[in-house]
Amino acid sequence: MQQEVKILLIGLGLMGGSLGLALQESPRVYKIMGFDGDPEALQKAVDMGIIDSPVSLERGVPEADIIFLCTPLGSYAALLGSIKAELRPGTIISDVGSTKEEVMKLFQDLPEQVWGIGGHPMAGSEIKGIQGADRYLFENAVYCLTPTHSLPKIVLESLVDLLGVTGARIKIIEAAVHDELVATVSHIPHLAAVALVNLTGGSDDNLMMAAGGFRDTTRIASSNPEIWNDILFFNRNHILKQLDLLIINLQHSRDALANNDTEYINEALNQAKQIRDKIPRVHRGLIPSFYDIVCIVPDKPGIIGQLGFILGQEDINIVDIEILRVREGDGGTIRLGVPSESAARKAVTVLKAHEIKAWIR
């Protein structure tokens, strides 16, 4: 049995708060300490049961067995510099940042026998700061870890075991591979969303006409600009390469439209649809696998809770949910993600038995 550990969370926002709530349920955790430059966030963390005690860095760092950096990426260098002298041999330092190569370079300067392991839980929330902290934020999400080749296996296993309580899917990956993948599936889409929103110029007429497709495509543009500024510059080498490819792709589409090349546009549209339709069903890299059910429901209070209750009675877990469209007074279309094909078939049968139109997409 592994020994109990003391945790220090540096940064008590959405990610640090959610991690703390999950780790409180680990039998391995003896104590969770917390540090944040915002006194209100620190007090809120105590009130919510996220941390057992607030501490200064001078007191918390030497006492901690495992430290999680949950601050913006741009703060890491100064933060690590300030705590370096206080770190004990055997301490594990991880983080929750969205890029990993630059972080691993910073970890190279840690004292001997202090183990730096990059971490990236691929989860988030529309609610910002500690008020959005959710014990289940990481459940079923991919949680990437980027250890060095020289890291002792037992150290990595210890962190993986600890993070098991979050319910996340732990994925061990090279830092460079991680950054290339997230540049394509996360960072470039964010820049695209920013460009699309800025294309409207903030015009009331444009925004009035923005329907569900535009809102869904650009949702991530509402994310914290400070955090994303750090992410984009930390991963700029990979982003620049993928951004060039996106620009070339858009230029091809522009040329095809200008030249009335219907064949190219039709091929591009069909290829995109075929690839996109694979995402919910196939586990590729960082995207969790699940099967889609689409159902038509009446527009009434509590209908989503009713769907959850119906499927919960049959022990069918909903791992993803999306409201596709709503017509007030008439009803709406909801997409539910379940973890297996058999669960999807069972869910459709159960929903139909409750007179809810449903099918596997």
C-alpha cells in the first residue's frame, strides 16, 4: 500500500479547485494545502472543502510531497524560480497547462531528485474561476501526462495512481507529440473562432443573425484571453505550422469559389463530413470514444433530468450531452453520448418505451 501524501495546489481557479475536490476523495491524500494570490479565492477554497489549509509558498513547498501548478503558463518560470530552493528531494511537481514542451524545459532546471511531470487534463467549463470548481470536471476526460525518459517508473505510477480518483483517462504521451496534436484540435480551432467572431465587427445586425451553428463554432472565443495568450505563445511553433496549412486550405476554397470549381468544393465538403462523423464513435488520440444517440423531446422544465433518470434506472451512463436545437413550445433535439454500442442500443429501446423518439446517429 502506497503511503499517504501531502498535496500543495498552487493556483485555486477552475482547474486547481476541481482537482482539489477530486483529490479530497483519495485514500492516499493525508492533507491538501493551497496557495493563491487572491485572498477571496483562498477563502472560497476553504469554504468549499477544496483545501484543508491555506499556506504560504515558504511553508507549503517544503511540506508537500506532490505539487500541482494550476496558474497560467506565463507564471511558471517565476514561480518555479521562487520555490526552487524550498523543494525537497523526492517531491513530484506536475501542472495542468495546455502545452507541454516549454513546461518540460522549465522542469529540466529542477533540483536533483525533484521529479517534474507535465500534465494536461483536457476539460473545462463555461464558469470561470473557483466558483466553477467541479469534483467531476475531469471524469471521462483525457488527462495527458508527459514524463521524461529518465523518470523512475515508480514515480510515474504513483502520480497515475493518485489521479485515478479523478475518473479521467490517463494518457502517457511525448511532450512534442502532445503539443502538435493540441495545436491541431484545440489551438487552431480557438484562433479560427476568434477570427470568425471578429469578422462580425460586433455589428448588432450580424450578432442578431448568429444562429446555433455560429454560436457552437465560436463558443471557445469566450474563453479567458489572458490564459489563451499564454497558451498560444507557448505552443507557437506547432501552431504556426498548422496555421499555415489552414490558410492554404482556406485559400484553396477561395480559389475554387472564384473559379466556380464545384467539384473541389463538393469533395472538400464530403471529405470533412466523413471525417467529422467518425469523431464521436472512434477513439483517435486525445478524443474519448462514445456512441451518439439523438432524441426528440418536448419543451418542458426538467426534461433533461428525466432523460438522465430514465437511462440511470437502466444503469446507462451519459458521458456527453448536447442540445442541438430547441423550438420554444414545440420541443427540441438532444444528443446523448453513451460509452458503448450495446449501451446505445439499449438506450434507444428504453427511450422509445417511454414514448421518446430516439435513434443511434
